[in-house]
Amino acid sequence: MSNVEKTEQEWKQQLSAEEFSICRQKGTERAFSGEYWDTKTPGVYLCKCCGDSLFESGTKYDSGSGWPSFYQPVSAEVIAEDRDSSHGMVRVEVMCKRCGSHLGHVFNDGPAPTGLRYCINSASLTLQADGE
């Protein structure tokens, strides 16, 4: 798939104010407030901005963080990473590789088999339930 490039105005037309703040301006939603933090519906989580498949529900787990958490993406090729030193911390930001949408952060305190916790904002995802 090719990269998705849109103007800021095009993104604002496509996304809600909260989605734009999170996906395009690297914001975050409050813990335990997002649509998918406690969802157990089987399916695939897509990028809110470009529709690329990012995470499978089988890799989602309850991390206790209040955000949807996954131990791995559908493939390494769909996620881009960058150092984030905002808010007085050093973290690894994760983005959709296709469109650059901010998804959340990845931490090294997840379960087997990867030991990773992809802590993702619900507002940056769309769940495509199995059978849809």
C-alpha cells in the first residue's frame, strides 16, 4: 500500500476533534475512557486514519492501564517507532507506518511471547469485528 498524505484541513474534515488531537497532534485520551479499553470483541483493529490493519484481538490483553493493550502488531511493517521525551519521560511512540497517525506508546513490561505492551488510544483505532 502507498503512504497516505493529506493536509491538516483534510484530516480535520475526516476526524472528530478528539480523534484529530490524538491521531495528528500526538494527544492522548484519559485512562479508562476510550471505546476499546475493555472490549473483548474478536476482530482486527484498524488505523482510524487510513484503515490499515494494525492489531488482532487475539493479541489484546488487560494490562490494567486503562488503554487497549496488545503484545504485538499484525506485523512489524505496519508500525513506526520514534523516541518521545515529552511530559518529562522518555518513551517509545508508535505510529501507523502508512499514514503517520499517532497510536500510543510501546513498553517493555508486557506478557509473553513478546514482553511488549503496545498501549494504544482507542480514538486512533476502528474495530472491524469478525464477520463484518
